[in-house]
Amino acid sequence: MRSIRFALLATAATFAGSVVTAQAETKDMRIAFSNNYAGNSWRQAMLKSYDAESKKAVADKIVAAADVFTTADKEVPTQAAQIQNLILQGYNAIVINAASPDALNGAVKQACDAGIVVVSFDGIVTEPCAYRVTVDYKDLAEKEVDYLAQRLPKGGNLLEIRGVAGTSIDDDFHNGILAGVKKHPEFKVVNSVEGDWDETTAQKAVSTVLPSLPEIVGVVDQGGDGYGAAQAFKTAGRPTPIIILGNRQDELAWWKEQKDASGYETWSASSAPGVSTLAFWVRRPQGHTARSGRSLFGIHPEDSRCCLAQNPGWGRCEH
């Protein structure tokens, strides 16, 4: 698999110079978006960003149609069947946030063989005929452990909350946590639960395992599950560890409350939902990987109040 860095037509400056050519080449194109999950605030914000960008492209007659399809469940067979249906409907391009990096490759190859351009992002596919817009989630997860090492030089026990099983996102985060613990052997992951990037699911999963766990000094996760973890520790009557957060509004509001009450500090970071718009505008040779250079946003203690104030009641925080 070859990897390159290339400019994306998502920026106004790049796109402005190409709009006339793009309109001529793509005005009759129909683009479909196959999304495997919409069950948390990040995914909702991602869909909102994509919808705004794609609707404008249709209104400006840059493309003929840009339709969004989210599967009824998170299962690979459901998304594979969806992609095959989109092939039969005659779409010219398919954007995918994938349920699996490899289990969808058969359906993706069918699309490529039919002359359809396939772009995966966030949850990527590995089929060489497709191309990928990636975020370095492994690095983000490793930075979670780096932060804990700065705060807790003596180390301790960690609880890992994983995301939707089978996705490249979950795999990358998990591998980053493992790399971080290898770098900082004073820490040990004593248990791992599935939180599905959702506060309710995470709270239930953490509550189930807490009675059997030793003292926990930190919770490493993938975003969308920090508030649920905090509620689980509170309900169990256990001390609140350093819980890495994922920029969601409920997490930031909870952080503010804890900081006001006790000076609680942590670190919050996630990818930007707007990465979906990059996938919409990618038009490059197949078989390559685009790495989004400004897709991660971290919030430090001194930033948390400002970020929360800028986004009252909204699901995420980003620049």
C-alpha cells in the first residue's frame, strides 16, 4: 500500500481556483456516503458537516447528487450489502466510514471494478483500489499515556475503554495505548471494556467491572465515553481517576464542575468531525492515503472554559 501526502480540495483557496474545471468534470456525478454508525455526538457532528458541504456542492451544480446512507446497525454484512446496493444504483463515487478495515474489501473491490471511485475516511478500508483520508489515532492514544506519565510519574493501574469493535479506529487507538504503556512501563492496563464511543454504554460497561478492579489512577479511551466513566466511578463511590476526555460538551461541562469544586485537571482531545468534508472533495489517483494534517484538537486545562463557553449545549468542541 503506497502512502502520499497531497492537497485536498476542502480548502476554499484550493477549491476556488478549480471550480470551473470541477463543475465541468463532475456536474453530472452522483456521490453516495455509506456510514456505519451515528450513535454519538461526534458522528452526528460529522454528518452535519458532510451534509452542509455536500448540499452546497449540489446547489452550486458541482455535483448532481450527494446522498447519505447510515446503516441500521454497526455490522459489517449490513454495510457490505449497502455498498453493493449503491453500486446497483449507479453512483459514480462512494465515500465510506467503514465498519471494518478489511471485511468490506470485497464490496469495495466490486465498486472499483464497476468504475466507481471509493474514498474511505475515519474508519478506513485497506482494499488497494480505494483511497483513504486518515487520522493518526494511534498517535493520539499514545499521547494519552504520555500525558498520564507527566501527571503520575509513579504510574499505576489504567482502565481502557474501547470503541466500536472491528473498526480501524478502535484498532488504532488500542495499538496506541499498548505503545504508550510499553513506553511507560510504570503503567498497567488492568482491564478493557467496550464503550462504543457512547456515554451510556461506557457507564454500564465500567460499572460492571469496577467492583473487581484494584485502584485505578487513569482511564484511557477513544472519545465520547469519558462522562459515562466518571458517572460509573461516582456511583460506585470510588475516587475519580484522571479520565482522558474527547471534547464532547457533556465531558467539558463535567470537567468544569470538577475543576471548580476541587481543581481537577485532565486532557481532552479528538479528531475534528469536519474530516468528512475532506473525503467528499478528494479527487486523486486511487491506492493512496491522505493524512489530514490538522485533524486533531487537544484541550488543555487553561482552554477548557473558553471552549465550553463557545459551544454551550452542543455535542463537541473544535476550532
